[in-house]
Amino acid sequence: MQKIVHVRPLDDVIGHEESHECPCGPTGKGVSNPATEKVVGVIFHHHGLHPCHEWEASSL
């Protein structure tokens, strides 16, 4: 089972959806198990429109 984690800024000028369709254009990065090189999840890091100080990570 693949895990998906979204890392979103909380104090940005816009709200960020827990989706790769979010208007901020989050980039996804695969996370793999070093022993098997199998991808076990994806981290979507959302881009703040201005410097943000508060972030939240949530898994789906």
C-alpha cells in the first residue's frame, strides 16, 4: 500500500487542498525502501506564495 503525505503551509495567503491538483503546484517526490528500491509512498510539498512560518504534514 502506498502512503501519500501532503506538507502544506498553514499561514499562506491562499488555502491549500490535500490534492496534487492544488493551485500552488505542489511537487511530488517518491519515497523508496532502500533495501528493495520499491516506492512505498509519495510526499507532495506545497509551495507557499509568501514566506510561511507554520507548516502541517497530513497523510491520506
